[in-house]
Amino acid sequence: MVHTDNTEDITMIWIDVNDQLPPTGVNSVYGSAWVLISYLFDGKQYEGEGRYIKTDKNPYWRNVHGDKMINNNVTHWMNM
């Protein structure tokens, strides 16, 4: 749970990428808004910011450094 002030709580829920992907076309034609992602790298789970890029043939995730991420590595996402 994240506290925005002393009177209001916002529940943040991880969404499995197999159940739902972030909506695209929000901040660009093909990409989603920046979201918090949970991903596997070298056998460990990490969290960071990323966006889902929807293309006809090979959709992918991109991190804040502009690097493409392997789709299978991103496991969950949530709005920030």
C-alpha cells in the first residue's frame, strides 16, 4: 500500500502479463504509458520502469534506458 497523504490510501496491484497488458496508444502511437514492471534477470526478480510497445509482429518491452527487454522476462506490471 502506498500512502499519498495521511488520509488517503491507494492500493497498487501487480497484473500478470499473461492476464492483461497495459493499454497502448497512451503516450505514443504504439507504446503504453510508463508502468512499474517486475522482471526476471539472471534468475533473480527485479522491479523497474518500463513500457510495452505493441507492434504487429514482435511486441516488446522497453526499459527507461531505451533497451529492449525480452518479453518472457517481464512477468508483472502495475500503473505508477
